[in-house]
Amino acid sequence: MKVSVIIPAAGLGTRMGRNPGDKPAGAQGPGRKQFLVLDDKPILLHTIRKFASAPAVTEIVVALRPEDREWAAELVAADNPSKPVRIVAGGDSRQESVENALASLAPDTDLVAVHDAVRPFIDLDTIARVIEEAAASGAAIVGVVPIDTVKKVHRNKIRQTIPREHLVLAQTPQVFRYGLLHQAFSQARQDGFQGTDEASLVERLEQVEVSVVPGNDRNIKITKPADLDLARLYLERERAGG
């Protein structure tokens, strides 16, 4: 089975509180969140390493901004990953970046996994389980049940308390059969639909159900400065085997 992993990494990462072109002290390359340093290596590289270690993964495709491609290619080559890593042009949105990467895949690809560049703590067991589920059902994502009570509001007034057992917080990787994901992107483009993740595109197709594989709270998305402190703690625990 051929499994290609797409990592969209063309975002500007402005939630980190910096201008897109700023370079923080100690950063390697551009100052966007996917390039911020975690244990002397950019977050993106930690994420690539995790999928390069996953037995079921065949190749990794990273979508980057044009000005980042040469620098990132040198970074990846120097790390000598155990799986092929290709770099393609990203777009102005996540959806465009993933679609560009999807267009670069060989037609004999069986499954396509999409993973956030700034989720470096996905564990190998979860990667294996979500790939296995997608192989069986066609579409699967990683998700966790929220621990907080969730309220539906109108302006600042509560209208409903939503039972948590009916909710899931979507994470990545999100894995789909190659043809199914192609169809979902084609339909979205035709309809002018912009989704927040790949599952939101696939959900629009008739007679398609997306499965949820339980994830864990450690699979954080590093989007704000405080997340880096937690990331350093998780990295220490990961290396200690905890």
C-alpha cells in the first residue's frame, strides 16, 4: 500500500505575534511558526521526522512558500530522512497548498494523509491506527473529545449546552483514499467552497462517512508563544520515554 503524507507549511503564522518576515532570536530560517526552533531544530523538521519513522508511510510531500523552498530543501537534505521527502509550491491558503501537493502525487497512490506542520507530537501508534482505519473505510481523522463543557451562543447569550459525547475536536493526520480526496477537492473548487480541514471537504460528498480515531491531548498544534513552553516539556518527556 502506497501512503503519501502531505504537510502544508506555507502559512504565515501571524498568531505567534510577529510580522511574517520577522526572525526571532535562535530561529533557523524564516520566523514563521513552522520554522521556530524546538531543541535546536525547526518544528517542521520534528514533524517530518515523525512520519519518516512511521512504517506505513511511503513518502512525505511538504508544501512551502516559494521563498522558503530552497532553504527548507537544504535543511531536509542535511537531516537525511529515512523516507523520500519532496518539496512543492504551497498556496495562499491551506486548501490551495494541499491541493497543489495532491496534484504532485503519483496516480498509483492508495492513501493520502494530511498533517499540520506544527503538530510534531503525533505518536506512531496513532499514525498507524488512522491509516489502518482509512484503508478499511476510505476516510478517517484523528480527534479527541473535549473536556470542557461546550455552549452554543448567540452573541453573548447561551442558547444550548451541547453534550460532549456528540462532539470531537479534530486533529491531524486526516487520511483518505487518493481518489476520494481528489473528488472532494474538485467538488470544492467547482462550488467555491473553502473548508477549515480536509474532512470538511470530504464530508460534502454524498454517501461518504468520515471515521474518527481517538487521539490524545499531547498532539498539540503550536500556534501561540505559550505552546512552545508546553512543546519543550513534551519533547523532554518523549525522549525520556514518558
